[in-house]
Amino acid sequence: MRYSDFVSSEEGIATNVLANRLEHLVNKEILEKTPDPDDARKSIYLLTSKGKDLAPVFLAMVQWSQKWDDKTLVPQDYLANLVAGSAPNPQGEA
């Protein structure tokens, strides 16, 4: 994801907080920051292998939210596909 994708997300994270958190995740080797091939002035953040290993944790949190939070934004069919390993990337990317 690009920095601008995070900034424009529904969460509304303040840019200073976002920059700090992304830097922390890069320093902890959970994310990798690489130059954007379309615009070298920008960066793309990708999960590292270490970050991908957190997927079961995130999935458990999504499942908990689906069960206990009636305001969750995760559609039930998407969650079922995610658990089955067949959910598409919500950004339409591979």
C-alpha cells in the first residue's frame, strides 16, 4: 500500500501518527518500505515474511469483531472466504 492509501482510509489516522507507526513497523521488520515504481518520490509498504506470519492474529481479531461488534465493516461472506483462504484482496490487487 502507498502512504496515500493509508492517509485516505476511513480510519482517519493523523499523518504524524501514521508516519510514526509505519516507521516503527519498518524498524521491527514487519513492513518493508520500497520506492514506488510509478513515482520514485513515493514509497510502497509491503508485509515482510515476519509481517505475514501475523495473519492468523489479524484473522482472529476480525472473527472476534464479526461475532461481537455489530458495527463491524467486514461482510460475513468475505470473512467466510478469508477463513477458507479464498478471499480476494480488498484493493483488487494480487
